[in-house]
Amino acid sequence: MESSLILTLLFLLCISTVSTASHNYCSPSTSHSDLSILHIHGHCSPFRSPATQYLDSIFNMASYADPKRISYLSTLATNRSTTVPIAAGHVINTGNYVVRVQIGSPGQPMFMVLDTSNDATWLPCTGCVGCPSSVFNFSASTTFQFVDCSLPQCSAVKGASCSTESGFGSGSCMFNQSYGGDSSFTATLSRDVLLLSNDVVRNYAFGCISSVSGTSTPPQGLLGLGRGSMSLISQAGSLYSGVFSYCLPSFRSYYFSGSLKLGPVGQPKNIRTTPLLKNPHRPSLYYVNLTGITVGRVRVPISPDLLAFDMNTGAGTIIDSGTVITRLVEPVYNAVRDEFKKQLPGPFTSLGAFDTCFNATNDAVAPAITLHFTDLDLKLPLENSLIHSSAGSLACLAIASAPNNVNSVLNIIANLQQQNLRILFDTANSRLGIVREVCN
């Protein structure tokens, strides 16, 4: 089996209705090495609201979903090596990309959110109370099994206890957990076959949800790409050697086709890298060392302690696939915003989560934002630093401070700032690489 799996992304912008072409872009890929990924609010997503324009959904997610996610990430500290966050709901507030995978024998398709800041996979199962209608029917899989309480994997799950529910495996490893800041769950640790196109991961451990509450988590589950022992990268270590990368296309296009590549084969050779830092108290997160920020040609004066990596407090900078816009701790953001305003004609106004909006006719003269990491400088293209209103009359700086009600010490480099870049996660060599790649 080829150790490098290329997952085709379809991150779709829906602003208007288009006629059906001869090629059906919403059909799953038939290539043996491709697996489709859709944006949660994209044209082909089963979770898309027909009445919601895509740009409006971006503003809504940045304004209302991001604060919940930031609150969750800011409290994601644990003394255990692995946590399994489980929840499901009818409203999608966190996570931006869903991947179509298959679970069980025969395979049952599920659209799961892809998340680099969580480890385990979880999904709603038959009999779940409070789950949506699309669930995994574990009784129909010939390879499904619950994980017994006595097995070592159970001790890796936070809050584990022995199940007494006959429908969800009496004597199995049951646990309660939270996700996203306002949701909770009950689940049973389970094993089954995970199919990623033609790649097969046998005895893949995941949470089988029996009950949920809350509204901020994906309805068909989550596929974890974090750094812990329960993540896809760890469980499929023999296939992918701890290496994956993705390229997220620009949200300005209608149809998107980026890629997620698992494994060392096919990864870019000429790529600048920065060290990946690991925090044992927040083992799922991908920390990097952000050393400074330049606006235009001006290096913004920022106290080093505001960017410093601190294992005890959790402070530092992470790369995250689930947050929409980059969030900086308040003093850092204020300094960046003020310098940005100095170099651009006003007046300025606010729109949702964005407090630095201006006439869109001035976007061509907006100063570039450069993020400085150890051994790596990333100059953001304007499409990665600005976002336009749905009416097109305003352009906004697509960076914000952490919400006022969140005591966040994290700087989060979010997915809008990652578009049209190849982001390489090499956990085996503790490095993160970034290179420009137009993947629209």
C-alpha cells in the first residue's frame, strides 16, 4: 500500500447558483489515492444552509464560532497524554473542513471535520440520544468492537469508567468529555476499520457517541490530526510516518480543489521550515515560535514575552485548521492594528469580529503583513490578510484579538491566513514547513 495518501479538498464558495456542468464536482473522487474534503458551508457540503451566502458564513463563523473555539483551545490543558473530545449537534460552529471517510466493514460513509488541534476521531452511533439522523450503525459492521476497560487504551482517555449500558457494550471503556466550549457528550471507546480511499487502517480506535448536548460541534464527528497517541497520524504511524501537509485554496473561488497529503511521499522538497515546539500540558497542539510581525516595512515593536513559548502557562503560537481568522493576544494585536492604520487612508469602521475595515478601493495599497518565525518568514498575500464584505464595499483586516471574555495567552494562526500555502507537519523531525502553492 502506498504510504502517501493524497486527499483532494473541495472547499467551495457559494455566492450564486450555477448551472450543472457535465462534470459533477460534488461527486466523491474515484481515484484510488484521493479523498474529497468539503468546506463545511460549501456548495457540496451536506451541512450547507441554502439561504446562507458563503461570505456571510465566514463573517458569522469569525464573529461567533471563533470565540468559542478560542475559549476551548485556551483551556485545553491536561495531565494525560490523550483526550477524546466528543459531542454532536445540528449547528456547525467549529471546524471548517469535512472529509468523507468510511468506517466499518462494509464501509459506511461519514463526513467528519478535520481538526489539527484534536487527537481522536469520534462519531455519533446508532441509538445516540441527541444526535442527528446520520449515524454510524456499528451493529452492521462485521469488524466493530468495543474497547474493554482493562485495555491500556482506556487509561489514556480522560474520565474513563466501565460501561453498564448494554446497548453500548457493558464492561467497555465509557467516558464523558466536552468540546468547543459549550457541548458535552458520553461515548464508548471502540475499534473498527477506517477507510481513506484505498488505504485501510485496521483496529482504528475512536469514540462511539451514545448521547450529546450542545450545538457547537460537527454532526457526523471529527477526524483528529493532532499530536497525541490517539490521532490519525499516530495510529497510522506505519503508513504515514508522522508526516502530513495540506494546501487550503482561496475562499474567493466557487469550486476549490486543494489537497491534504498523508505520508512523506510527494511532499515538497524545497521548503523552508521552523521547529515544532511541544507542550506536554497541551499535547495535541502544534506550537511554533513566532518571533515578530512586520507591517509594510515596519517591524512592529512587540515585547518578546508576549510571543514567548511557555509550557507552564500554555502561552505561545499555534497553527490551527479550525479557527477562521488569526487571533493575537490583545497587546500584540493592538500594536499590529495601529501600525496597519498608520499606513492606510481612513476612515475605519467595524464589521462583526473585524474592527479595522475600510473602503475596498484602498485594498490595493494596504500594507502587507509578514509573520516572522524561527528560521522562516511568511509574507501574507493580500488575500490572506484582508477579507471583503459580501456587498464588496468594505475590506477588513482579517486578524483580530482574542475575545474580551477569554483569558487567552495563545496566538492562533488560522486557516484564512493559510490559504494557497502548503503547510507541512513533520512530527517525526519536529518541524513545520510553509511554501507558497496556488491550489485553487
